[in-house]
Amino acid sequence: MIELSVIAPIYNEEESLDALYEAVTAALQGKIEHYEIILVNDGSVDRSGPMLDELASKDSRVRVLHFAANCGQTAAVWAGMRSATGRYIALIDADLQTDPNDIFTLMPYMSEYDFANGMRVTRRDSLVKKVSSRVGNGVRNWLTGDTIYDTGCPMKLFKLEVGQSFYLFNGMHRFLPTLAKMNGFKVIEVPVNHRERRYGVSKYGVLNRAFVGLMDAIVVRWLKKRTIKYEITNHERKSPA
């Protein structure tokens, strides 16, 4: 059985792909024997596609999903989760601002919790990005009634059944800790490393984080208010044989 599925959405990341593969395999070596790396090519228009295929041809543990066109991070994360077969699922980013070694910072919490969300206490980003992220988190928490400090942190680890409980809608990837709670799972936030960007450029800005996600947060708020929870107190009576 696959113990761990590591998922990274890819969009025009040709500069970082080799380093990403090396960092993930180095982090897992000697710690987890049976794992898979799922790289979801979200319609990249650079050399990412051929490079991903080359990585997969060299390592059977690498699986690549190619989108016919760019569909966005939500779809890429969803496709990766639906394809995963591991007991645990780890989400990371492709630009290596998150550290694959932090998978094992989060792993000890899986004995008590179902979902461990990384928390970037020390951000290695520009002031504009820090402010836009803080605003985005604030708006999401205000609308959803949650208290997640860093819902946008790419580093997450959760059990397979948590990933299978999610429903696909645009912007869903921004609310995974909140959605996990809504589905009855135990969630914890854990401080993780955050590094300066070495490759590429950010796909998000102030508008993406604060205003584009506004309608998505309204949807989650609506879903939260419409959630039905019940508890059965009697034992089901079995029919006589």
C-alpha cells in the first residue's frame, strides 16, 4: 500500500521542476518506503510538460496528470487528490517556498488529528504579498466564522479520507482546513518553514487573495449554515434470522 501521496500543482514551472523532484525525493528517502509524487500540469505553455514526462520516465513513483488547458489551482489540487492512493496526502507548492521536509513536521499529528495545516509564522515574501495574504485570510475567516491563521499555506498533510470528502467548486483549495472541519474531521495548525522564492513569479496578488476569493468565502459561509449534523442514539434492531 502507498503510504504517502505528495501532490504539487504545476503551471509554467520549468525552472523549478528538477529542484522540486530532488527536494521531495531527498526528504522522503529513508523515511517512507512506499510513496508517489503526483505532479499536475495545469496547462503549462513552457517546457514543463515534456520535463514532467521525462521525470516520470525515470522514476516510476512519479505520476503526471496533464490538463488540456489551464483550469486553475483548485482543479489541479482536486485532480491530484482524486488520483491519490496514499494513506496520507501532502500538498506542497512547486516553487519550493515550502520545505518538503516539513511533511515530517506535520506527520506526528496524524495520530490525533486528521488534517495538519502548515502555518507560515515567518514569511519570506514581499511586504505587499504579506499584507495581501493577511487580508485574504482575514476576509475568509470573517465570512466563514473560522479561526485559521494561514489557510493559504501550501504545506498541508491529511488523511486520504479527508481528501475524498471534499466537493469540487471554484476556489475550494483556499478553504481546505475549514471544509475538513465542516466534514467532521479534526484540524490543527502547525508552524512550518517558509523560504524565499527562487524560481518563477507568484500567480497571485492583492486582488486574487482578497477580492477574487470573496465570493468563494460567501459560498463556504452558505454551505456552513446549510450543513446538517445528526446523531443516532438508539441501536439498530436486527431482523431475526
